[in-house]
Amino acid sequence: MRYSQQREVILNLIQNTKIHPTADWIYSKAKTHIPKISLGTVYRNLKKLEQDKLIATIYDGNVARYDSNMEKHDHLKCNICGDLIDINKNNIDISKTILRNFNFKVSDIEMTISGTCKKHT
Amino acid sequence: MRYSQQREVILNLIQNTKIHPTADWIYSKAKTHIPKISLGTVYRNLKKLEQDKLIATIYDGNVARYDSNMEKHDHLKCNICGDLIDINKNNIDISKTILRNFNFKVSDIEMTISGTCKKHT
DNA sequence: AAAATAAATAGTAATAATTACTATTTATTT
DNA sequence: AAATAAATAGTAATTATTACTATTTATTTT
Ligand SMILES: [Mn+2]
Ligand SMILES: [Mn+2]
Ligand SMILES: [Zn+2]
Ligand SMILES: [Zn+2]
């Protein structure tokens, strides 16, 4: 993958925030560095960075958010501000542990387990 | 909430399938019963049915799917066909149990824990 | 260093999912 | 049967994302 200033700025933005930003957030921040950058360039590079395993896409409801923490981890999602907070599996024995460790009151745990179903054996 | 034939058809369709259908799937099936039904009506009723806790919305990547199984449960998502398969928490001790019980090979477990973060205490 | 090459970009158009709007219809109450 | 307000059909608007294309630019070759 050939170097481009645009991609470097995009990756840096994602790496320097903990907010798991959306494409639009990245686009508006990137414009302060490269005023002529286009939204298409942002999306194209997000795809490439994901293919290169430099970032991961998290679908948060109906919008994609991007994460540069490539260690396997899960998230706490606040119902009020929508923040996504990184957690590690070993930390999450139960809701009580989360309340203790993160001062976060759990109301729901959603889990999606991906893989290959029996139709493809 | 006042009765409407449209809403009854929509709810019945969701209750009579295990596929966790999308709005479009519901729309096309509903048209065979009520040819003049509009897509807006489908979405409006999906929202109302959710508010009334008759169905739940599952965000599967970037599209919403609808589920009439209102018992707390999680899903296995097949990477190949995209099927969502209901599971219960007690069943999911580990990947091995899932392989045994569902003949489903786990490649990834994603978990989102919702609640209220410390900023709102 | 200049020319050649192919990848990346800007800008715009297209698509898909969802929500909003409004005149008309319909379920329910009076 | 008339009145009322909720629900609908049909369409327009919005949002997120992808596609397209002429131009620019990073890298390689001479
Ligand atoms: Mn994260
Ligand atoms: Mn389900
Ligand atoms: Zn919060
Ligand atoms: Zn499958």
C-alpha cells in the first residue's frame, strides 16, 4: 500500500483518541489538517486500514465506529452519552466487577458470537 | 394503540419466522397480504411494536433486524450465510459447549455491555 | 533528474436504509 | 350517523456509505 498523507492523518486521528470515532468525526478533524480531503477518501482509507488490520470497525447501532485498539477486547456502552469504553474479558466476571472496576452500572449485556453454522460442514 | 390490519400482519410475520427479518423482508411479505401497504408504515409500526415491547431491534452490522423472541437471549451469527441463531446465556459456558450444542464453530465473540457510565453519577 | 507507471485523490453521483411530511382513510367513540 | 383522532399511502428528505472518473501524486525506471 503506497503512502499517502491523507491516510496517515486518518490513522493518527484514530490512534490518538479513545472515543471510537465515526467516519464523519474523522472527516471533520482531518479537514483541519488537509482542508481539501474528501469524505470518499476517508471511507476508502478506513476500509484499507481495516484490511491491513491497523484498525477495526465496530458497528454501534446503525453507524460504524473505528477503533485502533487491536487487542481483543469488548466495550461498555453508556446509554446516556453513548460513549464506548474498552474492557478486557478477564475483567468481566460479572456486573458487580464492572461496577467496581469501571463505576459503570450495567443494564444490559448483548453478545454476538460469530462463526460458521452447521449448514456449511 | 388503535388496531390496524397492517400492524397485525407485520407482527404476525415477525412472530412466525426465526430469521430475524429486516424491514425490507417484512415489507415484501406484507405486500402479499396487503398489496398497498407502504414501507413507511412498516417502519412506523416496527417502532411502535418495539415501544410496546412486542418486538426487539437487533443491529446486525449496519442493518436493523427484528426479533419477536422477547426472552433475554443472545445470538450466534454465521459468517457465511449471515443467519442469526438464538442461544441462551446458560448454554454458553465456552466455545466448546457451543460447538457441541449447536454444531457451530466459533470464530469471534463480541459483547457490548450497556448501562450508565460514571459521568452520570 | 526526467519520464513512466500505477495507486490515490477530489469531487460528485449513486445507492441503501431510515425518517419526515401531508392529504386521505379508517377505527373507535359519541 | 356524525365526530374525532389515530393510522395510512405515497412521496420527499436525510443519513451513511459506495461507486465513478478525471486529475494528481508517490514510487520506480531510465
Ligand atoms: Mn475499543
Ligand atoms: Mn433472537
Ligand atoms: Zn455516559
Ligand atoms: Zn451459515
